[in-house]
Amino acid sequence: MSTLRNPISADDHLLGNPRAAIQLVEYGDYQCPYCGEAYPVVKELARRHGDRLAIVFRHFPLTEAHPEAFNAALVAEFAGSLGQFWAAHDALYENQDRLGPELYGEIVASLGQSAEQFQRAVDSGAFETRIRHQMEGGLRSGVNGTPCFFINGQRHDLTGSFDTLLDVVGQL
């Protein structure tokens, strides 16, 4: 079983209690249909476990199969730079069938930002560097597809539906 090579740090997008007993790291792709199926399960985990759980999302866009995945990750990172990562993350998954410039413009506008502000931020290269760094960390940890989950540093390959994730975390 693979282990997480890059431990959770202050640079991560973390939802929940940073000192939680259960730490879930997801490597995901906003255009991946399986990540879309896992999304409500992860939301349910957060609801059920509250302060016992820390959830971290790291980007792993599979751009050859999902041409909008990287652009969606850029939007999420832009939102993250404004302290709104999780709102954008949720909007991207909840509108997965609409990924593209129109949705991205709506998300940017919901942040009180303009398309020009977004483009300047993207052009700086910082978000691309951050996404690529997360991808490299995923590769070092044995990630080869999405979604890929690590619970307390250990990779968990799920069999069956993503609901098994509820059982695995519930047993901790």
C-alpha cells in the first residue's frame, strides 16, 4: 500500500480541524466523473465526522482525458488565493457538466472579481506551479488515477462504490 509522500501542511486547502484524528487527502480532477461521484460522499464524511476529520484536496488533473480539468483547477486556486477555495471547489463539482469559460466567469464574478483580474493572476504562473507541485507529490505517492484517497497517510483503494469510504472512515 502506498503512503503519502507530502504530508499535510499549511499550504494545503484543508476543510475541518487541522489537528483532527482522521486526515483524508484526496487527489482529484474536477472533470473526472468518478471524482464527481465521490464528491457527495466526501461531503457526507465532513457532515458526519465534524471536528474528528480534516479533508485536504489536491489537484491531479488528467488533462489528456479531461481537457477542462486544468482550467477548473486554476479557477479553484484563484478562489483559494481569496480565501474561497472550498466555495469554488463545490461549485465546480456541483456544475461538473458545465465546466468551461461561462461557469468559470460565474465563479470569478461570485468572488467579486473580474475576468481581467483572474487572467492577470493566472498569467503570473503561481497557480500553475502550485497545481504541478501537487501533481508531482501525487505521482511520488503512487497516484495514477482519480480520485485517489489517503487516510492518515495510507492510500486506500476503494472497491465497489465510494460509499465504502464512509465505512472505512467510520471505523477509525
